[in-house]
Amino acid sequence: AKKVVRRGGPREVRFLAGVDVSTSRSSRTAWGGVVVLRSSDLAVVEEQGGEAEVRFPYIPGLLAFREIPLLLDLFDRLRHKPDLLFVDGQGIAHPRGFGIACHLGLLLGIPAIGCAKSRLYGSHADPGFLRGCGAPLFDGKGKIIGRVVRTKDGTRPVYVSVGHKIGLAAAVRWTLACSGGYRIPEPTRQAHLFVTRLRRESEVRINGESVNG
């Protein structure tokens, strides 16, 4: 956690990446995806996906150990190298101060933002109901570890925290800039759609083989 850089941000962003992983409850299979978007118009320029057997058990707060190996393999395949990474998970807003966004940012050397759909750790006041409203997220000692951000009027907020090589204010700005008409920032939204499609195609194929077999 001490190696995480909690300030600054990328000087120039041509490409953004979003990552997502989906795991099966009935088997050890995991499906992962990395989607690269052009920062100027948030158009998807590349998708890399795959599936793998997960060997690490499901333990809340330790998701990185399940998901990182598959994601690193996908990043190795990318033709478009991202300048900023959005992770559907926690950065430093984590009981150990080191969530999956920190893991990925450090291992890849890329500025990374943790943008989670739910709170894992910390306390906060309710943010306002309009897009752009926010409230600080505090740890048990009263230290700010993230920000609760309303990305769309009237929807549930997201939980933004530093992953690596970016400050919290910049992370919030990028989150809002990439959240057009949706609650979830476009990089992670596209990654989720991609992984959902991968998983569905895989399960249809497996079910078809079991029926034919």
C-alpha cells in the first residue's frame, strides 16, 4: 500500500481502458475482459477477453487474487496501450488500503481509478441527488480514502478512490467525464457488457456440448 502514488494523473490520455471479471457460482470458471476506448469520443477501439480457472477462493476484500492473473494476460495482448485505467472495484477505499485498482495500477505502471458500485469500507454522508454531487468517504480514523459521487441525477452513487498514479480530485473528474448518460463510467460499462456477452456465449456453448454429448 505504501508504493501507491496518490497524486498527479496522466499528462495526456489518448486511450482509456475498463476491466471487468465475472465468476461462476457453480464452477471455478472466470471470464475477464479489457476494453480500450478512445478518450476523445469514448468509442471502443479494442476488446480482449478470455476465461480461466480460478484457484483462489471467494473472499470479500481479496478479489484481486482471483482476478489479477487473468487480467494481466489480457493486458499483454493489447495493441492499444491505455493511458488511464478504470477498475470496477476499490482502490485505497479498502480495509487494507490496497484494492484491486491498486494491484493493477502498480503491476501495469498505469494510472488507475477504482470506481465501485457499492461500498466495501468506510463511512460517508449522503451526497446530493444531482449529477456531480459528492461526499467524502472516510476510514475509521477520519481520513479521506475516496469520494462518493453521483454520476447521474437520482441514481445510486459510485465509490471513487485512488488506484495508482492519480489524485482523488483528478479521479473524480475523469469519472464524471466518462459517465455520459449512465451511472457507470463508459470504460467499465463497456467492459461489463463485453464480459457478459463472453460468459453467455461460453455457457451456451458448454450447455450445447453437454446436451449433444
